[in-house]
Amino acid sequence: MAPAPSQRRSLARISRRRLLQGSGLALAATAAQACDAWSVVGNADDRYPGGSPFAIEALRARDYRAGDIRLHRMLSQRPSYSTYAMTYRSDELLLTGVATIPKRAGPHPVVVLNHGFTLPVQYRSGDGTRAMAAELSQRGFITLASDYRGLGGSEDDTGMNFGARLDFAIDVLNLVASIPSLPDAQHERVGMWGHSLGCDLALRAAEVDSRVQPVGMWAPLSAWAEDLVDYYRLPTLKSSQDLRHAISPGNFLEYLVGPVTIHQGAADLAVKPRWAERLHEALGAAGVESELTIHPGVGHYLTLNARRAVTSTGDFFERELLTDAQ
């Protein structure tokens, strides 16, 4: 039974509050209303293209370290694949994560899995990616899921981590750069999947590194900072308008290769379902192949339709990556 209007409003407030409290944007949201959230989380600095080290043009201008992905203890074993704890380096930080490796002979295409927002104290390595990892690895994919800096067992370079930061995109890009270190891993094209915050990271990575293709998204955050300002009521000054444009991946979709698949719950209260539709339309306008599936009555985690979404996303990556590898 659908919740009553008053319950829906209450749930919406709770969902927005939880996402805001867990994001880097909360750094400014807890300050005086005169503060500008974007100057804080964007680390505004005119020495960088776009006025921030996290602006899309600045991310495209920098280098990403091609280090080693190291597999450690085996976490689980299935008939067709094994799951391992992994580590790699991102900007001198040692990061943790989870890798699944098929047992059959390679080479294997790779999909990087980006989990969504979570409070650091609640997060455990691999959370939010296990269902997709199981689906893809049994189909013959290597999957790599970074914990990001400050999450799981990953090192951090700041004492303040709210569970969502723009520099997480750098961690994902350094992981992509390190894929050639894995035996039997194909690295000419790398698939990427994300949920919620993880979609934002996937978009940024795909705009920076043309190897990141295709891309799968579940319940994406808006690709435009202006949408986040309105929906989460973030303290914002007019002076950060250019910065907001520069760090919004929706303004740079022409850099994507694609294709992109998007799954969105129509009853999502943590993000606005319209954002998925806007992204789908903008991708088409930018000439990027895109498909959108709306799940009626389904919330942020697509729980009621999870099996359908997992299978459909697996079919998408198999069609776009695995067929080419065989």
C-alpha cells in the first residue's frame, strides 16, 4: 500500500536529510547560511582550470597513476569466480576494495563498480556492489569495487569525511589506470556501474578517460549542481555560479563515448526521479547513446525490482563488452 501524502512528505525530508548529512556538501550546510557550499566542497582555487581541482577540465588535465592492483585474502568462492580483498594506490593513499575474478581462462573484460553514499561508520568493504559483482562475474567479467578514500580500510588525507567527496572520482580514475596490472584483464575499454553518488563518479570518470565505456547507472544524482541546490536547499552564493558550472558533469556530456543505461525508481525520495530523465534527454542531445528504464512504485534502492534491474544491467554489459571480448 502506498504511503499517505503526509508520510511521503516525512519520508522525503528524512531521505534528503540523510543524503545531505552524509555528503561533503554538509560541510557548508552546517555553517552559516551566508556560506557557499560549492566553494568549500569544490576546494575553489583559480590555479586550476574551471577554478577547482575537481572541475571537469581540471580532472581531464591531470595524470592518473598506473599502479598495481594487489589481491589479498580470498573472501569467498563460487563455482565460476572467487572474491578477494584488494588494495591499490590513489594519489599516494593506499585504498582498499573488493575484486571478483572469474575462474575460467581469460582475457576478461572489466567493470568498475561504484557504490553510493554511506556513512563511514556504517560502511563495510564491498557494500552496495555485491549484487552486481555476482551477476557480472558469473558472466565472465572481472569486477573491481573501490571503497574510496576514508571508507572501509582506505587511508585518508583529511580528518573530515562525510561519506561523499568530489575527490572520490580521482580514486575511481586511478583504479581504471591501474587495471593493466591485473593478469587477463582487458583494459582498452572498461565498463563502469554506479548507484546514486556512484553514478556521479562514473559520469566524471567517463568524461575524463575515454576508456570508460559503457556506463550503467542506478538512481543517479543530478549531473547539474543547480538541481542539488534546489532539492537539498544547499547554501549557495551567486559568486560560485561559474564554479558550479565547471564541476557539473552534465555540462560536459560531449566527452562521453557511451553507451549509457539508466535505471530509476519512480518513487525515489533520496534523489529526484526527474534527474534520470533529464540526463537521458541531455545524453541524446549530446549524441551519446542512452537507454532509460523507469520502475513504477520503486524507491532509491530499486528493491522491489532489484532482480530485474540486475539482470538487465548484466545484459547491457554483456552485449556491449563481453561479446566484443569473445
